Amino acid sequence: QVRLVESGGGLVQAGGSLSLSCTASGTIGSVGVMAWYRQAPGKQRELVARITRGANTNYADSVKGRFTISRDNVKNVAYLQMNSLKPEDTAVYYCNADVGLSGRLQNYWGQGTQVTVSS
């Protein structure tokens, strides 16, 4: 069974920084695209950033220049470094990953971690 476990959320003042991590564990052959999504109260879940196994990245326009996604393919971990945080970044942040075993990919979600940015 595959699990994605996020850590690193918390409360920070506007302008501050936080770093999130997501670890994929369990019976894993390989991990493909890893991504971070977020969902603010009353809003739809949205893509924040994604990274391929080859380290190609994409970012939501709202976080470009402030957030950086990276990964460690040996440890099956994805990171999200968040700088210059704004109150509108407040949300539950979810890790998402395509995990493969025996050539078959399945998509998984983590349980989410709360990020709160105070003004």
C-alpha cells in the first residue's frame, strides 16, 4: 500500500517562509510526477506546482518567483519551499503523486497540511 505523508505546515507571518515535504512510502516501483495542490476555505483545489521525475517544473502564476518545488528521486520525497508568503497563500496543501508498480501508474493524495499566513 502506498502512502503520501506531508509535513512542514504551520503558522507564519506575511513575508515569511515555510518548507513542506512529501514522502512516498510503501510498495513502490517508481514515482512519476509529484505535485502540490492547495485548497482554501470555500475554494476549489488548485495546482500550485508540479515536477517530473526529470525535474521539469510548472508553477501556478500566483506563486511563480516565490515557491520552488524540488524532489529527491532516491528518497521519493518532494519539497515545496515557500518564500514571501502572503495571507492569500493560506490553505490546506496536498501532495499528489503518480506511483508505479509493475509498470502500472496510480495517482495518490496525501492527507494535507495546513499553512496559515497571518497579515
